[in-house]
Amino acid sequence: MLVKILLLIVFFSVMIAIGVNCRRHSTDVQGFVLGSRSVGPWLTAFAYGTSYFSAVVFVGYAGQFGWKYGVASTWIGIGNALIGSLLAWAVLGRRTRIMSNALSASTMPDFFGKRFESKALKIAASAIVFIFLVPYTASVYNGLSRLFGMAFDIPYAVCVIVMAVLTGAYVILGGYMATAINDFIQGIIMLGGIIAVIAAVLSGQGGFTQALYHLAEIPSEIPATLGQQGAYTSFFGPDPLNLLGVVILTSLGTWGLPQMVHKFYAIKSEKAIQTGMIVSTAFAIIISGGCYFLGGFGRLFDNPSLYSNQGAVIYDSIIPFMLSSLPDILIGVVIVLVLSASMSTLSSLVLTSSSTLTLDFLKDNIFKNLSEKRQLLLMRVLIVFFIVLSVVLALDPPTFIAQLMGISWGALAGAFLAPFLYGLYWRGVTKAAVWASFAAGIGITVTNMIWSYISSPINAGAIAMIAGLVIVPVVSLVTPKMKREKTNEIFACYEEAVTVKRKTALPVEER
């Protein structure tokens, strides 16, 4: 117990010290929200990766989908790395940085408002962000608190409140720069921790080969492969179609999440894009791939304590139970690992939500002519408000972690992914198409919450994203276009000539 407590004290002390040290970077809005667009390659890459993965992945998703699909759930981690990280940086990174800077856009709603010349779009996007980031934040608290309960036997409510207070403290003090530096430190902890945990868990099962052998003996419970042995060790698992839905939601979804895209706004240079792409992809392979790979062996730890009184599997308890038999020092490492993952994600969520509500909704709509000082004060107040609101929801969560996250990701990415992606590349996107995407993303997610016509919220989120990718171009072709002069002016930022070294690009003509 002493080892666990000492690890936590050191961890929290470092986080708060960084927040205090970064106060000089958060004296204006650009510094507080974007780190003055001067965040280097490694900090940007780790900020992206640590915001991506939290206790939701480690506890909720790894436990649930590892139980359902066996070691094939590792495909989710591979998809996160290749689609959610590598392709996201390649397709969105550079263009997002260039256009957001040209438009002087600090948030995703601000981008929609300026790119499509619509104050109403900006306000609507701001409301969507604020409303649907709350359940995601609650799911982060939920997953972390289960591990704390396992390790310290501390009441769930105490875990939620302590984590909320500490995260809020360093975000309020240091803004985006404090978040980025903390994310880097937390990312290093996550990398070392997940490798140590996987090695320890598999060693307890007689090693990788022996664990795989025992897992292959367990018959499938999925209707399509009912009773089949070896399904949980097969290449695509017992239920490939639903597995694909999870891969789409958790991988492609990052392209439309404001807290993820926000990292591209703050990129400092071309080197940050190149390095960030490689580092964040490697980070995702180790962290996400490792989490789902570990979860794939969950059925080897089958125990009556994992079931409710009605006989349903309590998915959120699987990973904590797997880890409960580890030595104290490793449990301490796990706690710090998941705490790092969760606090980095939480800090990103509260900063995104407060800045969006302040800059895109309250400023100029409710409060006129807000000074820089008052905007900063309002953002800090809203960070507290957002944390309190999410804590209230987290103390009485309505459903499993994975479902909470699926609702949030489905609504946000379903609404934003398509118009943001097309808006970076295609002059022909119309305001009506953006509204249609907003309506489809929110409509599919919310109506499915009420009537459950799609059995899984995860699949509903994936369908909402794919629907937007179809709806935006179709609606754009049949609705009035923006003025050509305006779109040409917006896209002119891509045509600006820059000078680079010969090793980067050959000259057009060389005698």
C-alpha cells in the first residue's frame, strides 16, 4: 500500500508543478487554448496519443471486446494505429493547421463558422460539442475509479472527485501547454506500464503459448459460431462484422472529434507533422494494440464475481479482476498507467469544451466585447463547471463504459467528420450539407438511444459516421454553393509559396 501511495504522490506532484510552471504560456487566449501554435513534434504526438486512449479503452473497451472477440480484438488496436493515427495525420494534419491558421480559427465550431460563413453553424457545433463531451468524460471517471476501488478499496465517489480536482488544477493553471507537457510524461508512463502488465499477466497463465492454448479450448458464445472451439483465437474472431463496427468507430471516429483535431491546430512546423505521424502511430500500436491484446485473454479469468445477479457479464470488471492478483508494485504501476491515460484525456476534454463554449457561443452572443482577460477567466470558470457536471453524471452512470463512449463518439464524429474532412479539400461543400450531417449524426445517435433499432451504440456510431460521408457530397451537389470568390479566398492559403531546402523538394526546373 505504501508503494502505491508514494507512486501517486510523486505523480500528482509532478502534474501540478508543471501546471504552475506553464502559467506564463497561458496569459492570452491563443496561449491558453493552442499553446500559441508553437507545440513541438514530440509533445504534439504524445498529446494526440494520450488524448486518444484513456481508462475507457484500458478498462471498458479492452474488457468488453476482448471478452467478445478474443485475441482478434487486437485488430481494433491496429485500426486505431493505422486509421486513427497514421492516416489522420497524413490526411488532416497539414491542411487543418494551414486552413485553421488562415481563418484564425481556434476551435472546430469556429472553423465551421468561418469556413462556411455561418454564425448559426458555429453556435450549433458548439452546443453539440458541449453536450456530447459530457458522457465521454463520465466514462473516463468510471473506468479509472473501478481500478482504484480494486487497488485501494476507496469509495467510487472519492476517486471521481479527487481525479477531477487534480486534473482541473493543472489545466486551469497552465492551459494547453501544461496539458501537452503532462501528456508527454503520462505517455512515457503508459508505454512502460502496458508492456510490464502484459508480460506479467501472460506469465501468470504459463506464458503466451500456454495462454493461447487454453483460450482455444473455450467454446464460442456468439450465435453465429455457437459452441465452436478456437473461435477466440482465430484471425477475425467469432463475430467479424461487429468487430468491424468497433474498428470503424474507434479509428475513423478520431477524424471528427474536436479534442483530437484540436491537436493539429497547435502544430508548430512541418517537422512536427512528420514526427508526429510516426510517433503517434507507434504509440497507438503499443498502447491500443497492447490493451486489446491483453483484453483478449479475459475469458481465462472467468469468475462468478464478473457476473450480475441476472447472469449478465459485468464487462467493466474484467480487466480489474485480471490485474487483482498482480504483485503490489505492478498494481501501483497499473494505477499510474491508467491514471496517466485518463487524466490526459480528461484534460483535453475539459479544455476543448470550455474553450468552445467561451469562444464560439458566449463570446459575442451572450457577452459582447469580451476582453482577453475576461475570456480567460470565463474559460477557467467553465472548466470548473464542465468538471462538476461530468462528475455528477459519473457518480450515477447510466450504462457500461463502452456504451457511454459510443454515444459520445457516435454523435460528435457522426456530425463533424464528413463536413470537416470535405471542407478541408473540396470547395463545393455547402452550408446545407453541413446542417444535414449535423442532423444525421445527432439524429441517428439520439433516436437509437431511445428506440434501440440498432442493437449496439457502437455500431450506431459507426453508421452515423459513414452516413455523413455519403450525405455531405450528395446534398452539396443539389444545394446552393458558396460564392466562388469566397471559397477561392479560403483555399488560397494552400497555394502560398514557401521556401524549403533542396533535400525536401527538388526545384521545378534545374539546368
